[in-house]
Amino acid sequence: MSAAIEPKKADHELIMVGADDLPVHCPRPGGTLWNMHPRVYIDISKTGEAACPYCGARYRLKEGEKVNGH
């Protein structure tokens, strides 16, 4: 019996966002139609970084940016 083959995880683009981009959502405007999924809001306010649960795109708050009221 052979072992299950695990697919290689794709390296996803790191998307840098500023405080004026909040609230962050995925997919971002201008994305290709074939790559669309339901809109989901990404909470980066606590750790400064988070990934989309649908496509795995990673979002990171730009260095020095402050999150206020989000």
C-alpha cells in the first residue's frame, strides 16, 4: 500500500496594506474573475498579519502603520 501524496502548498503573495486600506477584505478589487471567491474580511488589527481562509493570500500591515478604531 502506498502512502498518500500531499500536494505542495503554493506560496501566496504577501499583500502589504496601510491603515487607510482598513478594513481589509479578500478578494481585493481588480482581481481576476477566475480567482474570485466570496468576500471575507481579514482582521489584521491584533497581530498585524492574517491570511484569507479561502485562497490563502497573506495580508500584512505596513511597518509603522497604526490601527485606530478598527
